[in-house]
Amino acid sequence: MTEEMETKRIYSSFEEIDRELEILDTERKLKYYRFKRNLEGLKTELSAERITTELFEEIQQRFMGLLKSIFTQRIIVLVIRSLFKWFK
């Protein structure tokens, strides 16, 4: 239990009790709203569309990196062959 729950409060009027209940109700609603918002965010993060999109983007980036590497290697081979032909 928290310290707030252990502390006993003495109220001097029903209005004071009502005000405290309104504050507690508002806090409860705010916590529920935050929970709901976080749950919606989690649903969005774990959606099949988002996971598929991120996976596709990752594959695309790796493929492009591979193509650049192959292209660079091919250019180097062509340059070396040209140099050998030139020096013969």
C-alpha cells in the first residue's frame, strides 16, 4: 500500500467528500485514458501492415546494399582488366 492509502483523512463536510471523490474519479479516468491510448499505440506497433512494411523496407535496404556492392566489385574488375589490357 502507498502512504496515501494508509493515511486516514478526516472530512469536515459532505462537500469535501464529494470534491475528493470527483478528484479520484478524474484521476481514474485519466489513468484509463492513458492505458487505452497506450493500448492503441501497441496495436498500431504490432499491426500486420506495419510489420510487413518494416520487413519489406529492411529487405529493400539490404538488397540495394548488395546491388551496390556487386556493382562496385564489377567496376573494379572492369578497371583492372582494362589496365592489364592497356599495359600489354
